[in-house]
Amino acid sequence: MPCSLLIASLRLSHSLMQPDTRKLLRTGLLIFGTGVIAAALIFTSFGGITRHQGPHTNLGWLSLMLAMGCLPTGFLTLLLAAVKLIGDRRR
């Protein structure tokens, strides 16, 4: 689900959105964005990943763990926020 779609719907339904929906969207974007940044840093700054050995540095391993935690959690939080946003618009 593209983040730009969520942001556009956030702007359109700003007055119809409940405060907890806005908080879910903001939190989901923050968590997912943290995971994306951590995944990008593994490949750009922390030595990359090989198929058989994994990341080459300690910071690479830490970023991998952060990305593996944040990406699914952020995606599920964004999914929950999108479903709640659709439910708020139908009311």
C-alpha cells in the first residue's frame, strides 16, 4: 500500500478522521520508515549482505534486526490504520 495514498487520504479526510486514526497513521509511517532506512543502511553504509554469511559488520547485523522488526510491524500498523480510516469515512 503506497504511503502517498495514505497521506493523500489523510489530507482529504482531515476533518472526518478521528484522533486515534491519525495517531495510528503517524506511528505506522514512523515505524515503517525506520525499517526502510535501516534496510537501506545495510546495503549502503554497513558493508552489504552476502547470501551465505549475512551482513559483514556488527552495525549491519543490528540494522538487519531493526529492519526485520520494523518492516512487518510498520506494515501491519499502516494496514490497521488504513482499515480504520476506511471505517471512519463510512460513518
